[in-house]
Amino acid sequence: MQILVTGGAGYIASHTALALLERGHVPVLLDNFVNSKPAVLDRIAALAGTRPVLLRGDVRDGAFVEQALREHRIDAVIHFAALKAVGESVAKPLDYYDNNIHGTLALLGAMRRAGVKTLVFSSSATVYSADQPMPLREDGALGAVNPYGRTKLMVENILADVAAADPSVSFTSLRYFNPVGAHPSGTMGEDPRGIPNNLMPFVAQVAVGRLPRLRVFGNDYPTPDGTGMRDYIHVCDLAEGHVAAIDHGHGKAGSHVFNLGTGTGSSVLDVVKAFGQACGKDLPYEVVPRRAGDVAACWADPAYAEKVLGWRATRTMQTMCEDAWRWQSANPNGYPD
Ligand code: NAD
Ligand code: UDP
């Protein structure tokens, strides 16, 4: 299939583009580089032996997207393009609603005009209501608590409404848990701008000496070691989940939702320990007060994705840390400009 990948130069999308190529699909990447760099294309090309088309442009530009869909005879779309920083979404909600909601509406309009019926959307475990028991199941109660999370929940609802009104479309929302790690080659990985918000890239930058020490946000949670627990999933497992979702969803009308997680929670200190083993040194950290808005623990029930998509995550926390370290140590400043 010819697959338009919006936000195609980003962290998860670039690994997904590679997985699509490995599966025999042809990804066409579209990105405005608000949070990525074109250099990732060289890395994909080196690994895949073929260079995907990359279109520079904004997903909110419906005419541009429609032209891309027609010109490249697109069969399906994977929609990654979004802004994703929770704290920034609180400070700049309009930017988030514009990019993430307006972007999706423009894309859906272009798909309708061009007759493209299959969409896979990057959703998030953040759409689950905070009072849900673990592990989280797809039929659990929903409720986002910040503008970023609300954009994900709104888009899921929009997709369900459109799919209910138009029985010819197939829309799949994938609720990611915590994507981490890098391609095992060490040539592709996460390249956050500025100081990372997320745990694993922060730890990686401590390991490489870019940051002095990790601040552990709270050790008084009701978890075995008191630190927050999350379901970390290797980005290559996640990428393969997208291929499975595209292969499953194409031609199957309706709206579908899947968790993409491992089903296992790891604490902050588990991650620090595993990363320390991967890089061969003890990583300095200090415990500081809890971060506002954090939940104690969050992990997936991945059974539905395994049953329906035939997909499950296989890579361990040790592999996630080793691959992240290989990427970070070989590319301490991320991708070149
Ligand atoms: P990323 O920032 O690396 O990738 C997003 C890409 O979209 C970037 O390359 C950016 O330049 C591009 N983009 C943003 N707005 C655009 C626009 N208007 N037009 C064209 N391109 C645009 O982030 P990521 O971690 O790879 O996340 C990908 C998707 O997965 C996002 O939708 C994100 O919300 C979602 N998600 C991420 C996580 C996570 O922890 N990384 C968790 C759950 C969901
Ligand atoms: N965390 C931390 N220090 C950091 C960043 C994160 O202790 O510098 C903790 C955070 O409190 C949470 C876990 O690491 O318990 C994962 O945080 P992340 O931001 O990566 O993911 P999210 O909270 O969005 O699931």
C-alpha cells in the first residue's frame, strides 16, 4: 500500500516508516518540521536501502494534503502530526487545539475529497480517566485532564462520529503507553528539543553528560518502591503495531481502538537501574516533590491488540535502555541540522 504518514519525520513516525518499508508498503512522509529535522530521512534511507518521499508542508493545509493524497495514489493514512507536550498545552491551549484538532479536520476533509478511506491515528493512554483500575482496558472510562489529552480524546470522538455516519471508512485509534528506546542500529531515536520532559530521554542525557542528574518526581506513591510506574514500550514494537493496525484496518469499515503497551509497569527507579546497566555507570539522581498532574501508576491490558491484530510487544526494558543508549551515545546532540 501507499501510505501517507503525517508528522513523518518525527520519533515514532520515522520508526514506523522503516517498519512499513520492511513490510513492503510505501510510506510517503509529510512534515512541517516543527519538532523534527529532515536529516532523519538519510537514516531511514541507509537502513531501508530506499529513500521515502518527504513532503514539506502542514497537515492543516487541506489543499496541500489532498494533492499529496491524489499525486501519490495513497491507500491509507497514519496520522502522527501533532504537538505533544502536556505542560506547553496548558500554557498554549490554542496552539494545541489548532494543530491537533484543526489538523485532523483538514486531513479528514482531504481524505474525503480524495476518496481515501483508511486512517490510523496516534492516540494516547492519557485519554483514560485517572480513576480507572490497572491494567487499562479499551472499554475503560475516558476523561482527559489537560488540553493535550483533550485534543486526543476529541479526535477519537470525531473519528467515531465520522465512521458512524459513513459506513465506508475504517478509522483506528492506537492508544500508546510510554514509547521509548531507539532503532537497534543506534542511527535513529528520540531527539527532543531543549530539556526533555519525559523520563527516558532525560535519563539518556544524564548518562551522556548533557544533564547533571535526574530529578525523581516523588518516592511516596503507593507503588513497590514509591516512585511512579509506567508501561514503557519499545518504539520498534510500537512501529510494528502500526503496520499490524494498517494491515488489519484497511477495508474493514468502522472505528476501532487498541491499546499499544506491554502490560508491564516499571518504576522510575527500575528505569534508572536498567539504564545504568546499559551504559555501564551509576546514574546520579535526587528525589524531589511529585510533579503536578502525575498518576501513581499506569499500564495497559494489551490483550485486545494481541487477539485482533495478532500483535504484541516483545522487547524488554533492558533492550529499550540498550538501544536508547546506543542512539544517545552515538548522537549526543541528536540529528544534525
Ligand atoms: P514528534 O514530535 O517526534 O512527531 C510529531 C511530528 O509531527 C514531528 O515531526 C512534527 O514536526 C510533526 N508535526 C507537528 N505538527 C505538524 C503539522 N501541523 N503539520 C505537519 N507536521 C507536523 O512526536 P512523537 O513522540 O513521534 O509522537 C507522534 C504522535 O504520537 C503524536 O501525535 C503524539 O501526540 C502521539 N503520542 C506520543 C507519545 C509519546 O510519548 N511520544 C505518547 C502518546 C501519543
Ligand atoms: N519522571 C521523573 N523525572 C523526570 C521525568 C519523569 O521522575 O525528569 C517520572 C514521572 O513522574 C513519571 C515517570 O517518570 O512517574 C514517567 O514520566 P514521563 O513524563 O516520561 O511519562 P508520563 O508521565 O507522561 O506517562
